[in-house]
Amino acid sequence: MSAANSNRSGKLIRQLIVVTLAAVLLYGALVLFRGFNDVRARFAEYAWWTFAAACGLSFANYILRFLKWEFYLSVLDIRGVPKAESFLTFLSGFVLTVTPGKVGEVFKSLVLYRTRGVAFERSAPIVVAERVTDVIGVVGLIAFGSLGFDGGLLWAIAGSVAVLTLLLFVASPPLSGRAVALLPKLPGPLGRLGARVAVPLGIALVQLRALTTPSRLVWPTLLSLVGWALEGVGLWIILRGFGLSTPLTLAGFFYATATLAGALIPLPGGLGVTDKLIEEQLARLGGVPSAAATAAMLLIRFATLWFAVAVGFAALAVLRLRHPGLKLTADEVTGSHSTNVDARAPTENNNNRDG
């Protein structure tokens, strides 16, 4: 590896370390705020098998979302990727879950190019389609869970309207086209940013439209709904490990709302936002004792966010064993792939690169 590439890799590692240290400080502050001895006492009586079960449910979610990935690869006629390697490629996207900018979602498209020569632009729209169906699935869970509250029907209707609005925006070229055309006309720095993203956003919407037709929306959305519900069940099982009997629908609602909020706020992995929302909802709406709410939040975040990062690194390590020439620099994985992705050849020749 050249000195320049070594420096870039070092930069990426430093970014990961910074985010990890920020998480440690955040979690430490929350524990101290709730009372270190009280939280420690909760962990002392915790049934740890439930944490393992939550990790297993998270991995089941990854398997279901991998089926989405495979479905979209088939729709785009991207073939010639062995299923086991495709699974590892999909999981490798979790490596950058906690890096600034949330660029991890497109990481797997870059890995797919490096290992199989599939053009980055061909598979990148899958990431957007995955996020759309994930949002629909999570909002569906929120709508269902809200029915247990007074006035919950109103929230369920609001969630349904939000999903329909999103789909209408994507499906209607005149509507989305007008919105994209307005971006460069925004005042000041927003207009300059809008001018930069307008063209690629317009192209992405065209590609996304092809992946989110009604016939191609039902199956991926169902997979998202079940997959994210499994992680909500993971929170419920963790609460059971503390001897708490929070209703399953309520636990799922808390997890879904915190997940959606964390996805909407531009912070790595929703750090601080998702964590605090889970904790506060458990304590204020779920009637969970404060120390138990903090302990449960820590465990579910380790069983989801940080477990995903560990799985991603493991998958990438196996891919590097299968493809010794697989090298990814920090510039490529943090947004400069558009200028670098064609600069180096893939790690191996493949006659079925683009289908």
C-alpha cells in the first residue's frame, strides 16, 4: 500500500475511533446521570441469554434485508455474484454505519465493483430503494404500535399519509421534477448545494422509480416490516431479561420511533438521538424504572448498531481473504468514489460483471 493510501486508511480508522469514543462518553454520561450503582445493580440481575437472543434477532433482520438486496440485484439484471459472496458484500455495508455522513449504505456497491466489476452506478440505486422500503416498514410499525395509545389512530393515519406522500413523490415525474428544479433556486449556500445535487438526484429518482413500481414494492416492504419488527422484539426480550413486562407492541413502537428519528438526524448511526429516545420513551411512556431503561437502551444498541458494525468488519475480512487485492481507501468510502472508482481495476476478471 502506498504512503498516500496508508494515510487515507489511517484517516478512516481515526474517524471510527472518534465516533466510538463519542459513544463511550455518551453512554458513560447516561449511566452516571441515572446512577452508576443503580444501573450496575440492574445488570447484576440481568438474564444475559436475552442479549444473545436479541443479537440473533438482529442477524435475522440482516438475512431478510439481504433477500431485498438479492431481489433488487435480480431486477437490475446484475448476475454472476455467488450467493455467499453477495451475502458478505451486503454485510460489509455495515462497516461504516457509525462513520460521519452515514456513507456505509453505499459501501457495498463499491465492494461489489471491486470484487465483481459491477459498475458502481448500476447497484447504487438499490441503496435508495432499500431506504425507501425501510422507511415504509418502520412507519408501518409506528402506525401499528400507536394504536395502543389514546389518539393513536390519528398517528396511524398520519403515518399512512406520510408513506403515501413519499411514494407519490417518487412515482410522479412532474411532482419530483419540479421539486428538484427548485433546489438550485434556493437562497445562498443552499442554492449552491442544490445546484450540485440536482442532476444526480434527478437521475437517482428515475432509477428509483424503476425499482419502486407497485409490483416491485410489496415484497421488499414486507421484508423490511418483518425485519425491523424483529429488532423491536429484541428490545422486548431484553426488557424481559430485566424481569419487566412491557407489552410487545409498545416495545416495538419505542424502537421504531427512535430508529426513524435517528435516521432522519444527520448523525453517525443516530448516535445520541436514537439512544436517548429509546431511554426516555421506556421511562416516561413505558413505566420502566430509569436505571433499567438506561441499561436496556445500552443493550439494544449493542445488539443492533454495534453488533452490525462487528458483523460488517467480519464480513469484510472474509471478503479480503477471498479477494486479496481488495483495497478500499478512505477517500473512496467517504464520498470521493465518483472520481476514484474507475481509476483502478477490479480485483479479478469476471465475464458476468454487469449481467
